[in-house]
Amino acid sequence: TMSVKAFKLVSVVEREMLMGDKNYINIECLECCGKNLYVGTNDCFIFHFLLDEKVSTAGKTTFAATKQLCKYLGLKKPVSELKAASALARLLVLCDNTITLVNMLNLEPVPTGARIKGAVAFALNENPVGGDPFCVELCIISAKRRTVQVFLVFEDRVQILKEVFTPEQPCALAVDGYYLCLALTTQYIILNYNTGVSQDLFPYCSDEKRPIVKRIGRQEFLLAGPGGLGMFATVDGISQRAPVHWSENVIGAALCFPYVVALDEEFITVHSMLDQQQKQTLPFKEGHILQDFEGKVIVATNKGVYILVPLPLEKQIQDLLASHRVEEALVLAKGARRNIPKEKFQVMYKRILQQAGFIQFAQLQFLEAKELFRSGQLDVRELISLYPFLLPTSSSFIRCHPPLHEYADLNQLTQGDQEKVTKCKRFLMSYLNEVRSTEVANGYKEDIDTALLKLYAEANHESLLDLLVSENFCLLTDSAAWLEKHKKYFALGLLYHYNGQDAAALQLWVKIVDGDIEDSTRSDLYEYIVDFLTFCSDQDLVWKYSEWVLQKNEEVGVQIFTKRPLEDQEKNINPDDIINCLNKYPKARIKYLEHLVLERKIEKEKYHTHLAVLYLEAILQLKSVTPDNGAETTELLLKLRSLLQKSDLYRIHFILDKIQGTDLHMESAILYGKLEEHEKALQILVHELQDFGAAEEYCVWSSARRDARYRRRLFHMLLSVYLGPGSPDCALLLPAVDLLNRHPAEFDAALVLQVVPESWSVQLLSPFLAGAVRQSVHTRRMTQAALGLAQAENLIYKYEKVKQKGTPIVLSDTKVCQVCQNPFCEPVFVRYPNGGVVHTHCAANRQPNSNTTQHPASSSNQT
């Protein structure tokens, strides 16, 4: 076991102070109460000393003992035990099996002569049951066989409280509340003197060894167990701590938290209660007393008295840390919590955790170090400052004093081992990344993020870009210089952008693409710049770099205009300015006009006309180079046709003029169709192109938004073109038949039969005729169904009307007009909704009044 210097031995009373040259005098017992030290000897004397503790500037503790009094008890028997009852100013003295009460200051017996006889040993109850402050509880092992007695001791009298019997003769005892811990002849027991219930703990032979029973705290005792074990036991008979290993022949034991101190014939041993390990051994021969008094541990030989002075726990912890014994230091620090005020402890404990973290860090135990740094709430700059140049030059950080570690920097810590340096840097990256978004970073965000950026840049780490494109607090000046030093120009551009310096960012990136500076971070940097400009709100920058992006690649570069957010396009950039800018870039110009016309669907004639003209010029240009239509020409032709068909905004005559004299017959046909010159269009499709499918499609799309009559007129017109006088006899026979047979519903069968040549057989036209007849029958049936539905609806309305007319009105000679009160002479009347009947002339002349105002509901002739 590694040692800890927990105590040092200081002499207090030397033999000359007790006995002079009388060698036969031996020390039998001790008591210490505050500064008062009492020594009982074998020749029936009690000595009273005053202790004066002194601590030198170097931290060395000494004690000076001044003899106050020496009292002979007159029995010529040894003084067996001394116990001070300071509340009563009494000293309890056991001599010749009698306990006497004497005054603590003059050592005179109390005037009443109060005493307890027949006592073998006794113990004070440090956790008394009664609440009287001027009374102490005393438990004695009685000289009677197997008996323990409980007394109340007052200033000048004693009173027996209880007498309990034990299974065997007790030989040592300690007490806590109602509980007695007794060493019997063969075993230890716990005995509740109030209830009489006892509980066996473990066997122990008192004939072979001296038993030890020591109260160490509320409801807990320390006992010398078998096999040299120091056992802990509670009043419930259980052990909450692991035992400590003593030698077989322990004489005495004491507690000075967190240590258990034991005495044998040659040594004083010190064990930790926290981890049960032996921490210190002090040679001490001829010792026969070891006791603790209010935190003072006193040992004695027959001739002298010594104090074990504990070193301050903080000093012990620092010594352990200096020896890199982190676990032990932390265990001791935690154990010290109960001995140190809370605020002071928290400050001390945090610092110890931080120191321990640096020790683990120096040993490259990074997981342990991280946990300790976190628990100790380390100012992360303490760690960053170990790495040269990572803290920003503007940082005001000064290392903690006294220092948390002994290292100047990382190079000293790793002794120049580059592999270790790399591992340390990797750890710091990970640690900073974890803490940057936690409370640990509060107030130090700039220092943390700048250090992280430097580490990432140096290590060529992929997270560098992630850091720069998310929220960060990297300091511009420091970070920019570092990125430039490590040739991270793309990242430097991101840093500039994050700090609102887009012009500087673009300038850098353009240089990379142009090859003026080298940085292979992004192979698609040109596309990235285009994307950046697309979403850039600074119009001047967009215009400044528009020429550059378009020169590199027209079709990609134009995206800075076509893919801009719509709101930005509508508010900030005039399309005409863009079109002017794109004059030198025909492909880009077409792309932009397609964007305006087809995507944004802007309904302006000039854009639609311009796009159509550009398509036309591009097609004619391509045709002039390669007469056969290539893929590019075909694609442009399809785009042109689609625009000409779907748009109604371009200048038709203007385009038609441009097409004249070219072989763009389909386009001519579409334009004539737009001018409602369908016959011309169909003539072109049928005679020029001989594309009969296109002619049929033409009829369909031209009548797409028109009624059935218009559609029928177009199909009849196409049939006329097929069958017209200008057609060769048989060339257009088949398309005409196909047209009729495929679209029978689009024709008036009667008219068709009038125009088709008489030579055509019924079989040739059978699909058409079947379709026409089916259509005719279908139309007739649908008309009948509609008529039937209309008649049924009419009947419903008639029924409703009759229902509304109500019951018949009977007119007789006796019925009088409600207005003039005269009878009706003829069967003509007016009836009001309330049922009242009046003459027609009365209803016409009558002025409305408040009583009978009603509009006539109906009039009728009834007999």
C-alpha cells in the first residue's frame, strides 16, 4: 500500500514531568477535555496538565504541557479509568472498583462523597437518552456476575436507572442511546438496555486477546474482530463498511475521520475508512494506551504521553495529487466534506477535481480527464492555454494561481512526442466540440470556437466547414490569419461570409477557380459560387460577377438569374436589364427567356416574341451548318412548336414573315392556325409535309378550347383538302378513309355521304358508317332520355303548383265582401293570403290600412 503522511507524532508529557527519577511509576489511564489533560498512574496519583498548542509559520505543530496539580487518592491502587463530565465540572475516577466524583480543577472529591461501588469498567453515554444538561449517563460493568448497570450522575449525587443481565460476563463496553455494545467472554453483542433485547454480533475470545469496543459515531461501533479485523457494526447488528485489516495483537483503536488508528506492540497503523487501505505506519514501541478525545488522538507508553497530530486534509490531498494518486485523493476529498464548511469544501473540491483532471490528461487518460474537467467545472481556457497559439491574441485569460498543474505547455507535457501531441489535439477537438454549446462555454465562446477552428484547420478536419456554416463565435482576425497560414482559402471565404464580408469571400473563391491560389476543398466550387450568387442579396456583387460566371459556363451561370428567390426577382432585378446583359450569351439568354415565359408565366408580348425569334434563329443557324436535324435542332423545334401552339401572346405575323422561305412547314401551319386560316394550314400539312397524323392533331389542338361545331367544321375542312380537286386521284384516298374511320363522331354523316366519291364501297367506309350510326342512335337515345327527364321535372313542378293553390273557395249569396260588406253579384273576386275575399273593384280602390293590409294572393272565377 502506498503511504500517506496523515499524522505526525508529537511528544506532550515526558517521563520527568510525571515521575522524576521514580522508575516504578507507570501511566495507567488518560483523559483529555479541551486543554485539560489528566493522567492516572499505578501509584494512585492523578496529574492535571494544561496543554498549549502552537503552530509555527512553517506549519509545524508543537504542544507544551504545564503541570497544574498532582493529587494522591490514598488507596495505593492503580487509577484504572478517568472520564471528564465537563457539563458538571466533574472528573469520574475508577480506582479499586469504585467510581469517585472529583472536582475537575482541584481534584477534590465532592463534599457529599457520592460514589459508585463494585465497578469493573465504565463508559459515558455520548448520545444520552435523557435531556437534562446537568446530568450524565454512565454505564458500568458491575463486579457482580454478568451485570451491567446504568446510572445518572449529577453534580454531587448518583442515581441508578437500570440493571440488566448478560448471557456471559462482560469485559469491555461502549454505549449509544439505549444500546450497549458489549465484549463478553466469547462474543460481542448489542444489548438494548430499555427493552432487554440482545443481538449477537460475532465470536471473540477475550481470554486470548484484549477486546476493543469503541463508539465511533451515532449508532455505530468499532470492534476488534477475529483474524485481526477491525469490524464496524451498527446498533441493528449490521456492518455498513468493509473491515480494516489490523495485526493480530491490537491493543487499542481510535477514530480521527477519515482514519482509523490502531496500536499494537510495535507500531501505530493508520487505515482509511473510505477505502479500508492502510495509509501510514508509525514505529511506536511499548505503547499501551491509544484513545481519541474530541478529535485529538493520544498515545502513551508507561512513561510518556504523545499526540498524533493530523496533517490538514488539503495538504494530504495535495500530496496524493503530487504523487499522481488521483483515485485516493478524490476519495479523501469526498470524505473531507463532513469536516469542512460547505462553501469552502465546494471551492476546494472543484479545484481538486480540476487538478486530478490535468493529471489524468498528462497520462493521456482522456475519458477520465474529461469527466473530471466537467465535474470540476473547469474554465476551459485553462486547457486551451496548454496548446501554443490556440487562444486568440485578444484573449485576457490568465492561468489560475496557484497553478492547477506543473506544465508550461503541451510540448513540455508530451516531451516533444508528436504522436502524443496529436492525441492531445484530437482530445481537445472532441472536448471543445462537446462543451461549446453548454453552460461551460458561457463567456468564453470566442476563445473556444477560435481554438476549435485552429485545431480543425491544422488537422485538415472535415468539421471545419460545418463549424463555419453554422452559428459560431470565431474571431475574424485570428481565424483569418490561421486559415491563410494553413491554405484553407475556401474555409476563409466561409468565415468572411459569416462575418458579412461577401465581397472578400467571392474574391477568394474566384481566385481558386481561376487557379491563382490552390485549394482543393471543393471540386464543384464554380457551381458553389453560382449558387452563392443566386441567393446573394447584394445586387452589385451579382452584377459584378455575372460576366465571370457566364464566361465560364453560360447554361450554369444563368442560374444566378433564373433560380433567384421569386420575391427577389420581382422586387429587385429588372428582366430587361438581365436580357441586355445576356446579349453576348445566346444559350443563357434563351434559358432566361424560357424562365420568364414558361416558369414565371409572365404575359408580355415582347418576351414571348423574343423567345420565339431566338428559337427560330438558333434552329436556322443549326440547319445552315448541318441540314439533317440533329438532337439539338430537334429539341429546339419541339420547344418552338410548343410555344407557338400554347402561347397567344407573340406577334404572329412577325414570326410568320421570318419563317417564310424556310422549310419550317409545321411551324407555318401552326401560325396560320393561330390566324384562323385553317385551310392554308391544312394544305401545308397535307400537301407540303404529307403528314396526315399531324393534320389530324392540328384539328384536335386547334379546336381544343372551342365548341363541337367548330371542331366538326375543322374535320370537314381536312376531308375537303383530302378530296379536293387539287388532289391526285388515289394519293389521298387512304388518309381520307382513315380520317373518317378513326373519327366518325366528328363528322356529319349526311354531309360526308354527299361528298365522298360514289365509287367508294360500303365496306371501305363500314367503320365510319357503324360509328356514325352508333353516334346517331346514341344521340337520339340521349335526347329521349333528356326529354323524359324534362317531362318528369315539369310534372313535378305542376304538382307543386296545384299544391300551392290550396283548397277551393265557395262563393254564395250569403258571402259578403270584407271591405264594403256587400254581397257578391258575379263570380269574380280577389282572395288574400289570410283567406279574406273582396270585390275586384274594392281591392283596386282600397287604401291600405293597419288592420287588413294584405296583398292579393290569388283571384279566381268560381260558381
